[in-house]
Amino acid sequence: MTEIEKFYNSFNQEVATLQRSEENGESQEQSFTRVCLDMLTQVNETYNAVVAYDEKGLGTKGQHKINGYAISENCDTIDLFLSIFTPSDNIESIEKAQIDRGCTRITNFFSKSFFNNYENEVAETSSIFEFAHQLATSQAIRNNLIRVNAFILTNNRYKGEVPLPKDVNGHKIFYNIIDIEKLYSISAQSRLPIQLDLTEHNIEPSCLPIPTGTEDYDGYLTFLPGSFLALLYEQYGFKLLEQNVRSFLQFRAGINRGIKETIMKRPQMFFAFNNGISATADKIELDETNTYIRKIDNLQIVNGGQTTATLFHTSKEAKENIDHVLVPVKISVINNSENSYEIVKYISKFANTQNKINDADLSANDPVLVEIEKMSRYILTPITGNAQHYWFFDRISKQYDNLLSQNSKSKTRKKAFELKYPKACKFTKYELAKFYNSYYELEENGKIVVGPHCVVDGNEVNFRAFRDYVMPNLEVNQVFYEDLIAKAILFKEVDKRHGTKRSKTPPIGDMKQVMVPYSIALLKIATRGCLDLAKIWKKQQVSEELSDYMYNLMVQLNQYLKDNTPRSNIIEWATKEDCWIKVKSEFQIPDTSSIKDDICSKEEMEQRYATEDDFDSEYHELCTQLVSSIDYSIWLRIAEWGKDSGCLSLSDQNAAKNIAHKLKFDYEFNRREIEKAVFIYEITCRNNYELFTEEIEKDYPGAQLSKEQVVKMLAWEKTLLILDGWQFKIIQQSIMSNKYSKFRENELLLIKKKLADNGLGLL
């Protein structure tokens, strides 16, 4: 039995087991859909996908069918799913006619819903009604929609061609066939690479194979039509540029304006004027003569992302011109997967220098930075001032600006985006290195290779120190991330307190670039490395006492450097290791008694970092218990309320439905889903807590918390004053009520943890 046959048997068994467990007699096809959507979610092909079935008029001209859907966070992408499931012990083949029929059906559904108000023909109780309603009425979708992806899911093997994109009244629908071989590939490789058959697009560019002299990669020189590259960007978006070190620089960059001007005025000269693109691939298939390219597996544009994005954006206003554009292309087929990251990095560095690429950009795809970015997208800050938000790590230059631009088509969406990702909470790779290196010192072979003097020496030098000496040994987890943000908050506060010439109060001096990192490094020495970073994270601010302490420290340090620097240029002297050694050994650091509440004991620090691998497992477990104690029917009501009230975005509404489905069918939640569920729960609590009335009234005899403990919680909150109003009411209601539900118990346990994390005197 082959590996794919083993996978097929295991996969079908999972579908059958799920289908047998359903209370409402869900069909095997829908269980198959659910398993497929979970797999596609795991490899980031879709997000918040909802299983929803509808069909009509099968066998007629207007026939349609759909098994599931997803709407992206910013409404620029819609995913449609149609399943073709064959119950069989062996892998069957599926004919192109069946695939074409599936594409017709899913396309008809989109057309009817988007343009012909199909929602009026669907019962409101139908699982597809909400999606049809969104397609017909959502202004956000109509303003932002770029691509519609239609996935045909099948447990059969398909060897035919993928249907070409279809234009439906100005909206392109891109078809994707996910057969058993692709499902197997996803399970084995945890990704779904871009696979291009150029012959299906009537493109067969000639190419010149290059003798590279190494087995690491094969080289090819070719060209691609501008219209084809624009189409690829339209279909795949950022996925096409995953290995690229920068996001689209928009037309502010001079090079991008030049590209656009060439397209608009002299498209036939594009090949001569433009340096082209550099790409990587896993495999290239040539024709029998080794002259023409037919297929490319896992194409990634490493340099030329700006060219590709500009072609797409310009094509909207100059389609005829794009048809005359030819783009030179250099493709490197990577044969050595172990060295793939290093090869791609240096291709980025040397292949194209139209827009300057720096060391930070070259390291953009380092796994450490990728993991920090992931955390910045799903770890919400603690609630402060009745609000939560994310810190946005701008791993790829201009990511934030591009997302903000996409969400600026309406004032409402722009405001929502800025509340979710405040501009003041955006940080770049350079800033990441500043925050970290200011609070960290590393000695190697008798030389201090990382410290505040590196920060003073400028962005490039400091980032290289971070990249070469810090990143290789970093273990990125929740504690690391929380501490990193705390260091960011501290750095920004110290920077603010120093002041500038434009500040309301006069600045301490004219050496801010020295004062900020040096004073933070001295603070770490003064606190013996026991500064309570967890407190800064939880409060999302530095205490007034600590802020004042840092101000006074900088005043004294500023005078010390003026009096004790052996060179005329103090800033230049501060970039040297000798300066930092002299400062930390001779400077009298102010007494820390005024900030004793901002300093932990060594035991507390050891305890915090001893459990860092658990990713705050206690909090995660409490959140999971809370989410699971809310009946799936209430999550569905939350989604409906979120739509009617406008309190939940389309993405959040779909997430609530997805949570309901997972609870109903006893699916496990991943960390990101739990974070999202708690986020939605808290929005609901602030705006319509009555939705949880049924859960509150359920009797639960196995209570862990006594009323005496809850009374203590109330007394402690009156001292701390950190809870939101709705959390305070939960405590009050629990004391007054004789009913005690499992849901209420879990709410109280989460509140108890929040109180305990902010003080030592509780329980």
C-alpha cells in the first residue's frame, strides 16, 4: 500500500467517524467538507471558513451548489467551497466534466447572491442565508473585494486542467481543485504551494537554461507578459510574495512611479527599461526541446514584488497597455531545501537594487521574526480603559501602510482598523532590535557584542548585532512576546520623557539617542534584572513612579557624560564599548526605593520564566473552559446579534459561527481560535450581556469558588480598580444570586486570575 493510499484510508475513516457523531444527521459530504476546511485553515489557505450547504436546480441551466464559505478580515477575498465526495474504499478518478459542472454551480451561486438578491429566495433559518445576505448587502465587500476563490474539494484524484478564471460582471473567480493528492500534500508538507500550468493560460515562454556550476540550484532566464503577472497577483496576492522582503511600496517610491509611467506611456519599452523580477521555484517543467516553460511549481517572487504589484494596480486603469508589457524574469530552482532560506536571502540582497534593501529587510523571513509577527496578530493586549488592541509587528516593510490603505476606503473601516492596530503600537524590525538590545547585554570572547552602545551606533549596526548574536538563540513564546512589548512601552516612555526641541517642556539635552538606551540598560542593572515587565504588559503603560525615576536618571546621566567623556563628540564616544564599560562601572545609579513596586523578587522572576514554555497555560485553560461552557446555540445568537448591532465585523461573525460548529461537533480549538473566541465574548459582555442569561441560570453543583472567596474578590477589586464595569457586575451578581452555573464559575475564575495577576494579597 502506498503512502497516499494509507492517507486516503485514514482520511476517509476520519470523515466517517465525524459523520457518525453528528446529532442532526449531517451528510458524509458535509463532514468531508468540514475536515477539508480544517486542513486548509491550518495551512493558512482560508480563515474562519463556515460549513454551509445549499443547492438548487441541479441539472438545469441555473443550477447552483455550495458547501462552505469564508470572508477575509478586510473583505478583499471571498472563498467559496464545493465538495464532490465519493464513498469508496479505493481512490477513484474524477472526470473534467464533473469538475467543470462543480465550477459552474459555485459560480452560479456567487452570481445569484451577489447580483440577483438570492437571499430573498432562501429561508432565514437556512445555513446559507447569512452569507447570501452579506454578498447582497455588505458595502465593505463591494468596496474592497479583489478576488473570489472557488475551491472544488474532492476525495478523488484529478489529472485534468484547472479551469481558467472566469469574469462575472467585473469580478474574477479563480478556481482551485483540491483533490486527494493535494490533501495528502497538505498533510505531509503543511502548505499548499502555487502550481502554475502556463499552457492553460496560452503562455509558453521560451527560456534559456543557465549552467550554474552548483547542485544547489538551476537557473533559467525567460520573460512573462505583464497581463499574466497582474493576473497572478490578483489571484494570489501576498501569497505570491511570501519570500519577498517587502510589501508593496505604493506609488510614493520613485521607482514604482517610474514603472507606472512606463506602463502608461511606453508599454512596449518595459522590457528594456525594467530590470525584471527574480523568482524561486521548486520545479520547472520544459517542453520536449527544453526550450519552452510549461509548468512552474511553488513560484515565489523574491525581488520584483514592487513591479508585480504595480502591474496589477495599474492594470485597473490601463488594461490595454498591460497587454503590451513584457517582463524579464530570472528563475532559480532551489534543489537544496536545507539551504533554501539562505539562498533566497542573498538573492534578495543582490538580484535587484532599484529600491534599496537593508539588512533588516533581508532578514524579514527569518523564522524568529515570522513567529513574532504571528504572535502580534493574535495576542491581544490586556483590557485597559474598556478596550483591547494588538501591537503590529511590521515584519515586511510597508505592511502596515498597505493594510491601512486597504481599510481606508471608508471612514468606518479605517477607524475600526486603527482601533484594532493603533499606529502608536506599530513597530519595525529596527525598533524591535532597539527595544531588545537596550535591555540586554551579551559578552563574547571578552567583548561586549550586544548592549546599549550598539543601539547608539545606528539602526544597521544595532540590527546586525541583534541578528547575529541574539536571534539565533531566541525562543519565541508568550512570555517572550509580553516582555518584548513591555520593553517597547518602556522605551517609548523614556524617549517621550527625554523630550525634543518641539516638546512642550524643554528636552534634557541633545543626546537623546544616547540617553534612552543607556538609561534603560542602567535600569536593568539597578533592578538586578528584576524589573516587573509583566506589570508593564498588563497595564500597557509605565507607572508614574518609574517614569519619573527614568527622567531623573537621564538628567544625572546627561551631566555625567558631559563631565567625564574623553572626546569632544559625546555621541560618537557612546557608540564604543569602552564608553558603556566606563558608565556602568563609574556612574552612580539613583536609589530605587521610589520604584520598589515596579521590581519583582528573584523568586517571582524565576517562577515566571520557569513556566514560559507553557504559554501561560493556566490562562489558556481558563479561556478554553469558558468558551466551551457557552452552548453552541448562544454562539450562533452572538453572530446574529453582531450582524444586527454592527458590533462584530463580518470576520468576527463568521468566527462566532465557526466556534458554534466546533462546539457542536466536539472539535478541538487551536490557540488562535480561543483568543478570537474570548475577544468576541468580551465585546458581547460590554454591549449585550443578556445574551448569556440562559447559561447563567443553569445549575452547577460542582462549584470550586465559595461565596466567601467571591466577596474577597470584590474587596480586592475595590483596592485595585482594574476590572471593567461588566466584570464588576458579574462579581456583584454572583454574591447576590443563589444560582451558580458552570459558565458563571468560569467567568469568575478568569476574573480571579486577572485580580491575582495584578496584586499579591488575593486568596
